[in-house]
Amino acid sequence: MPFRLSGSKAGSKVSSLSSLVLASFVFTFCLSLAVQADNSVTNIGAIIDVDSRVGKEQKIAMIMALQNFNNNSSNHRLNIYFRNASKDPVQAISTVKELIGGNQVQVIIGTRTWEEAALASDVGKPAQVPVLTLVAASSTQPSTQNRWPFLVEMATDSQEQINCIAAIVNSYHWRKVIVIHEDSSYFADSGLLPMLSEALQNVGAAIEYDLILPPFSSLSDPEGFVRREAAELLRKQSRVFIVLQSSLPLATHLLREAKQIGLMGRDSVWILTDSISDFLDSVDPNLVSSAQGAIGIKSYYSENNRHFLDFKDQFRKNFRLEYPDEDNWGLGIHALKAYDSITAITEAVKTYDSITAIAEAVKELSGNNNSNPKLLLNEILSSNFTGLSGEICFHSGKLKQKSIFKIINIVGRSYKELGFWSSQFNFSESHVEKKGGVVIGVDSMNELRSLVNWPGELDRGPKGWEMPTDVAPLRIGVPGNNSFPVFVKVKHVQKTNEKIYDGFCIDIFEEVIKVLGYPLPYEFVPFNGSYSELVENVANKSFDAAVGDITILADRSRTVEFTQPFMESGLSMLVPVKTEPQMEWIFTKPFTRNMWTVTLAILFYTMFVIWFMEHQSNPEFKGPRRDQLATAMWFTFSSLFFAHREEIKSNYTKIVVVVWLFVVLILISSYEANLASMLTVPRLEASVTGLDWIMKTNATVGCDGDSFVEDYLRNVIDLPNIKTISSQDRYSEEFKNGNISAAYLELPYQNVFLKDHCKEYTVTGPTYSFGGLGFVFQKNSPIARDVSDALLTLMEDGKLNRLKEKWFGPPDSCSNSDANSETERLSFRSFWGLYLVSAAISTLCFLISALQLLKKKLKFCEEHARDVTQIVEGVPNTTNRLEQYFHGGRPKSLRRRSTFNFSKGAETIELGSPPDASQIFRASSLQKSELPEIIEHNT
């Protein structure tokens, strides 16, 4: 059967063939457009400061990047149009318009300042021309990309470098810094100064002074102007200088003048940001010689890869040919950033041209004239490659990679590397030294192995403060008129017209100087005002410090810096004492009332147990009831003082007596010791009961008029009648004259006063605590921290305690505080265990004896019971016998008249008691030989 095609299948085949022909046509058309696109030219506008070192390096690097691309591309070329950045940011607007309108540039690169970049982006926004800025911006807000969507930042924000500066300052505990920057529209717009202030506050530091220098180009006499401004820095105490932003010419003049006037000497610190440090490879050697010992922050980039080495060699050749007048042909980070920016554009242009060609083909076929001019911007933002300056990858319009800074130290003709810093790992010896994929970092710069060569060849970390010298020693104020001269005493020698300073506080300070580890020239200056005024003079910088018995208070700490306290302080009331009169009943005082009660109870209980166990077999404990009670009581009480004469029969009684004698031994020893203490130690009683009595009676209290105590008593405790006393000896006179009823003294002064008046005064009432006694320095002074460390050293090695014993005598040499009488007396709590053991043993012996007695009686009754009648008749007799037992052995017949019959054979005998107890018992018909049988029968 011949093969046939249906109509539908034939139509489908024709349709597929038509589609194939159409696709081939479209592909050929697009390919032709792509080829045409490859023959296109991309115009780039570059706005740089061609007269500056930065602009020269950027220009050479951009030209090299363009030449590399053009040499490797046969169909596409890049043209670049350089324009000089104007000093006026507004002029940048006309420059951008000229490049976009006249030169038809598709992208703009460069700009001198961040403000110029923002203006260029605003102008290029209608034409949708991307602007790549090479300057570092401040920490941008989330709205930055929405406001300038065509702005691309090729430099990381400055927040990272600000954090690096703060980390360096914190490493050496510098607390005050001076910031120097060149006034420019860029600096004012960047917000670097507020960022630095906040970062320093986070590490406990602050900006003491901000030196603003005008633009170098506006100075008619830059050398004289910079010299005058640098001289003003000598008036400041901080010696940590941070050059935050400056042009190279201005920085050169500044460092040279600072060196000449002595600001680059010992204990000075200079920190140079990347605006200067990045040019140390290419600047005039004069700048390096003026900045010896300075710390620099350089942007890190790899210098070991082949690509960089080839670029470096070619760059030096081109730069020397283009600028033969330049002495240094090196390159810095600015050249690398410029080269990478052109590379990012070339990589984007390749993809952009292909996409544009396809878009043009689709537009021709579909008749749609709409295009997407943001394709080039998107391709630039999609860059992801490793450039000469590092990883080029964008996020939100700026580089995604965190900055790594190289910390350098300017030494000799160049600099040495100290380490690296990044927000990811803090300080590190090397940013490539990894352990488990993580860079090994340390928290402080002084933990790095590389030692810093500080200005003035200092062999320790600089204090960053104006340190005293032999020419300008530390001026230390000391109290001139001290109420208690044992702390500070100023003696004037009239013959030599010199002053001699002595006292506990002076000795401590002299020992501190020996421990500091570095020379600290100083001179004492007597001050005759109050202690509060002395502290104020340190705060207003009339004195550099103050040494004396100065109390640490909260309001004082706000204006000055206190050291570690070297002696505790507190405020309490001192009052005269009166000796307690001899009490008639003092012999009862050794024991408390509860103790006496329990002692008597255990004594009577022991007496009862001894009587119960002894009177049934011991004839000494038999007899009438009164005799038995007297014997038991006498036996028990006599054991308190001497050995008893009665002989103990029962073994259980002996056990009870042994335990009781042990209890007696402890009680007598404790009682005698406590009573002897009460009789020999004088008992002092305060004449004033307390603060409530002072308030109620409106009594007058005394205090030191030069200290803060008067204001404290008046404003805090609210005492109305206060009298100030000028010297230590006046307190006793005021008490004796009745001018004051009490005195409020700080704890150190109390100890000194009571040392001489041990038995006359005592301390009563609550104690108000304060911060202790310490030395005073100006706010944020690094010397205060060193003195605090030295004081701790003196405390740890015992030197401070030896000084206290030297001036104040042994501790607790006089103690007249009358403790609570209830706590001095012996209480039941101290002896309850002893009493418990004694009572338990006595009870146990009592129970055993009682059980044995009961068992014996029951057994005896069972053995002699012959019949029920005899048992019944024997019960009264047994009861009568037990009754006699508990009544001292007296028959009931002797206690009351009674008769009973007794039968023996046929004879009946009647026994009876006479009506009178004095009558003698008679039994005429009873034979004597029968009496034992009767008694035995009855029992």
C-alpha cells in the first residue's frame, strides 16, 4: 500500500518548516546586531583631582585598565574622558552634564568627595547613568540606595576604620584624645567626627579637643598658621592625637611643626588614618621623618600574587613616563581601586552588549521600542571577581567585603607592620593565619608580638597624657591645716624658709612613687581651704593632684578621678561614757534567766532519780519523808562544790552521778570565767543613747569644719545644732565644758581620737559608710590608674598595714565598745546538748530501775501465792507494804489507829495501834519468836 500523508499532517509539517526558517532569520539578525554591538564604543567619564597625588595614581591606573581591555578586544572599545574635580562641589553639576550631554558617557567614575558623588548621581539619574565613587563614605543609611539608585560605592564605609581607631585607643587605656582634621565639605558631610565620638565612648574614652584646620589651598601662610594652631595643643593635657582627615600637604606641615614644638616627644601618641597612611609608599620622605613613632592605619591588599606584581612594575614605568617630576613612583590603594573600577565596568559591558543586542532584535521584530537602560547598572552591581584591591562584590550598592586594615609603625625611612585589624577577628598577627578556618585574633593591640617604637624612644606604652617633667613637675595640693595632723602635717622651717611634709598620707604617696616603675617629678603645695575646695582646685586644673585624707564621694567623683581607697571611711557618733556601778546581783549575770531555770530543773530531776534508785537499798536515803528529801537534795547540791560523804549502792546511780559531775564541772568552770570577766573588765555605758535622743533633746553635736561632715549632718541627717571644731584636742575640751553632747567623726579620725581617750568615749548609733580615703587626680588622668595599681601592690605585700601600725599603733589596741549584755551572758543555747545527754541518761537509768523493781515484786508474789484466798488476803498486806515503802518505812498503824485480827491455830490475836503516836506498841500475848513469822507472812 503506497504511503500517503493526510492533509493535517502535511499542514503541520509546513508549519514546522516555517518556524524553523523564522528562527534562523531571527538568529542571523540578532547575530548581526551582536556583531554590530561588538563594534560599538563605551564612553566613560572620570572626574578626579588630576593635580593631586591621588588623581595622578588613579589616572595612570584607569588608562592601564582601558589599554588592557582594548588590546584584548577586537570589536569593542572603551573611551575615557578625564575631567578635573572642582574645589566647589556645585561645579561638579556642570561637569557631569557636560560628560553626559557632550561626550555621551554611559558611566561616570571617580569624584573627589562623597558630596560630589551624590550630586553626580542626582544629575545622572534622569539619563540613568551609573556613578562609581572611589571615596570612602560614612556609614550609609538604608535609604541611601533608594535616594541614589545609580550610585555605586567602590570603597567601604568609614565606620570600620573608626572602630579600628577606637580599638587601638582601648588597647592602651587612653581616656582622652585630640582629633585633628582638615575642614572640607567632604568631612562635614561624612559624619566621621560623630562616629568617632560614639566609638570612643563605647570604650570609655572621649574627645578632649577638636582641632579644625582650613583647607590647605586657602592658606596664604600655611607654615605660620599650622605652627600657631599646633602651639595651642600644648595647653591640652591629652597627648593622643588622631589625624582623622587631612590632605598630604597639610599633614606634612602639621607633623613637622608638632615635632619642632615637642608634641612628638615621650608619652605622645599619633594615629594617622588611611587618608595619610595609604600614601606612605609614595610620599615625600620629609613626612616620614616628621612622623617617627606614629601609628598608621592602611587599607590592606595582597601584594604577593602575580597579577599585582605585574601591574606594579608596569604602573611604575607608566607613572615615571607620565610624571617625571615625581620623586616616588610607588602606588597605593587608590590606584588599585581605580583599576578595579574600570575592570568592573569592562566585565559589565561585555554582558550588557550581548543583552542589548538581543533586546534590540526583539524590539525590531515585535515593534516594541521600550528598552531597559538599567541593564548596565545591574551588571556592574552583579560583579563578582577578585581584583587588585580585594574581592569585588556589591550588596545594596556598596562593597560587601569587610575591610581589613594593616596596623603600621613609622620607623626610620619607612614603616614596619605590627599586625592586622578587622571587625571579624579584632587584632591579629596575620590575617591569613588560620586555625580551623578562623583567623586567630586577640582583643588588644599590645598583645601582638611586634613591639611599637613609640615617639621619644619610649620603652613602655605611652600614657597619652601630659606627663610631669623636672622642669614642670606635678603640682600636688595637700591640706595645710589638718584637724588630725597624724594624716598630713605641714611644718614651716623659718630658717631655711622651706616646708616639711609628714604624716600617714605622705608616707603612702612616697611609697607609691617607688612602686610606679617610672619617674614622676612632683612638688607639694599646701592648701588652707576646705577639703571640698581642694578637690575643686584639682577639677579646675589649679592642681594636678591632691594628696591627703580626702574622702571619696559621689559628687566629687563626677569632676575628678579618685584612686583606689587606701583606708576605709565611715561616719558615726562619738559620745562620753560612764562606768556602770557595781550591781548587788551581779553574781547572777553570768547566766541568763533561761539558763538558771533549766539548770535548776535538771538539778531537781537528777535529785529525784538518785533518790528513787538509792532509797530502796541505801540506808542513807531511808527514814522519814523529810529526811529522804533532805538527803537527796543535800547529796545533789553538795556535788556542785565538793565530794559527798554518802556511799552509792546502785550501779545505775553511779552512772547518773558521773554524768552529773561532768555537767557540774562544765557549769562551774563557765560560771567562774564569765563572772571573773564581769568583775575585772570595766563596763562602760554611753551617756547618749543614740541619734533619737539627740533629735529629741535638740542637743549640740560637734564635727570637723573643713570636711564634708557638716553639710552631711545638716542636709542628710537633718541635725539643727552643729558646732565645728578646728583641731583634735578641742573635742575633749568641748565635751568637758558641755558645749557638745556628741561628735560625728569619720572612722579614721575616731580611731586616732580613741587611741588617746580609750576609756573616756565610745561609739554608738548607726555608721554611715562612704567610699574610703583616696588620692585625687584630674578626670581621666592615667596617673590615677597607675597609683591605684601601686596602692593595691602595697596592700598585697603588707607595706600598707605596716604604715598603719607605724602611725596608729596595733589594730584594736583599745576597744571600749560595750556589747549587748544578753550576748555576754551564757545562755541555754550553749549547753542544751550537755543537758540533753544528762537528762537522757538519768531517764534511762530511772526506767531500768523501775522496771526491775516491778519485775521483782511480781515474781515474789507469784512464788508465795498458795491459793486464791491467801493471794486476796495478801494483796492488802502487799499494798500496805508498798505504802510503807513510799512513806519512809513507817507502818500505817503508826500513822492512824487501826486493828486487824490474826489467827494462829485456835488462838486469835488482835493487833492495834494506840490512839496516841507516843504510846509504845505492845503485844503481850505475842511471843517474840513469832514476830518474824508474822512479818514474813504479811509480806
